[in-house]
Amino acid sequence: MPHRPLRDRSDEDLITAIARDEDAQAALSELVDRHQAAVYRLASHVTRNVATAEDVLQDTFLSVLRAAATFRAESTGRAWLMSIARHAAWKRGRREQLMQSLDERSLEALGREAGWGAEDAE
């Protein structure tokens, strides 16, 4: 039975192909072509940062590659993919906020808060 070209296959079929390692690189490439703009828009909206949104885009498709075997087709492939993207964006956003907060405080101040340099009463 001849295989349909990847561009004619559903997202769900592509995710299944990735999970089964059946031309996974080409299947992932097709998913990226189809959905990278939407993933980037979502990441940009959530993170409000171009560089972070680009990282989220990469993280999302790496996660798809790693987690394709967990796809259960209870929703559409696109919904599953966007859920991964949303999670990646929130995770990156939290990490960026933490790093920004740490950057705003000096290491010296953090050390004092941790008790370093405090005079010992004994």
C-alpha cells in the first residue's frame, strides 16, 4: 500500500509516525512547517519576549519529538501540540521572571539574607 505524502497526512498521523520512528525527522519537519507560526504567536503572547518565544518554539518541538509516544488522540494533534507549547511558555516565563528578580538583587544582598557574614554571638 503506497504511503501518502506527509503534507497530505493528518497531524495525528504525523505524531504517530514520530512515535513509531517512521521517517520521524520528516514527520516532525512537516509539523514544524504547519504549526511553527501559531506556536511562536502563543509563546510571544505568553512570554512577551522575542528571544524567549524563540526558545519556547524550539522547546515545544523537541518535546513533541520526545513525547510523541504519549499522544493518545483524545484531542487533535494541534491541540496536543499547543498544550505543550503553552506549558513550555509558562515554564520559560517563570524561569525568566526568577532570573530577572535575581539579577535585580545583588549577590551581596542575597548573601546577607542567607546569613553570610553575620557576626556570631558566641
